[in-house]
Amino acid sequence: MLTRDFLQKADCKTAFGIIDESLLLTPEQRRASLACTLSRRPDNSPVWIFGYGSLMWNPIFEAEEVRPATLFGWHRAFCLRLISGRGTSSQPGRMLALKEGGQTTGLAFRLPEDRLHEELELLWKREMLTGCYIPIWSELTLDNGDSVTALAFVMDPCHPFFEADTRSQVIAPLIACASGPLGTNAQYLFALEQELNNYGMQDDCMVELVKQVRQLIQGRAAVNQTPRDEPPLAI
């Protein structure tokens, strides 16, 4: 389980598992990415973060307000190959990202202006470990109909971890088996399912995938619990 204390102290080269160092962003590159993103901040209104995956149920950063929200023009997809955190290079899983098209319901987090850089630096250490995401400013519609400008992390289709095939029959076996220093890939999936249910949200990409992953895990557990044939008694 990722915690604020863990992330603050984490050495990005080792804390999340074995990652090819050539894929890791350096602290200087992360700071440059954050500075570039803030330089494109559309206005001086509060900074909101759009959470659509683990940020929904484990945001870690401090927020002054949390609201259900909808992001138009992007949809959830398990298109990110996962080799760290909840997966490994030898047993990769799949992580969520946003791909163009459709819409996504999630949570909007309003960050405190007086701690903005501190919270964003922590967020960048979490989300921009390998630079697989592109941080964009986009308009969110809150549950009360208000519009706010928010940061969303979308998939970089040019990144080597991008996976185009997101069919449930392809990724369910990966998610059912993958695990790493932060836990299992399936725990991530089920925690997100629960959080979406808590807010009455539904995502078509989740329903069949969750069903298949549960069936695979239950099937594996049943096989492991089947008693072996006892050897014949010696006469």
C-alpha cells in the first residue's frame, strides 16, 4: 500500500521494484516537467487534480475539497504495462491511463494554494516515475454542474510501456497474476471497483474485466485447495 511517508522517502530507483534506469526520470527531469506544466496553467484559479484510478481511493496528497466530476474527451483504459509497484518485468500487469475519446467519471481534488508545490512535487514523484503519462490541463464538470480547470494524467502513446490491446481476455490473466512491492494488481482493480461503486459510478471497461479477473483468481484458489490423492496404504 502506497503511503505519503513511503513516497516522500522512496528512492525511485529501488522502492517500486526493478526498473531499467534509462526509463526513469531524474529528479531534475521531474522538476522540469512540473515547472513546464505550471507555466501552462490557464489562469490563477485553484488547481484541481482529476483522479480516475488509485488517486480516487488513495490520493495521498492534501486536498481542500473533493468532488465527483466528469472529464470529457478521454476514457479509462488498462493500456499501461506495469513492471513496478504491482507488477514485475517477468510478470507484468496492467495499469490504468486515459486514452482519447469518450468520457470518464472520477474525483476532482482541489489543492491548497499555500502548499501547491509541495503536493504537486509528491504527485509528480508518484505519477511521473517513468514519464509514461502526459500531464494536461483540461476542463472538468463537477457534480453540481460547475466547470473547473484540472490536471489530468493521460497516456503517452509513444512511451515504450504503452499497450494498444486492452481486450479483457488479454489483460485479465495479467492482472490476476501480477504483484510487486506495493501489492497485487488485482487489489488495485478491486479497490477501484469498490470506489466507483461507492460513488454510484460505472465504467464499461471495468465490468467484464473485474468478472474475468475474479473468475481466474477463484479458479486458481480452487485448484490450490484441491486435496492431493493419498498414497495407497502399505500392506
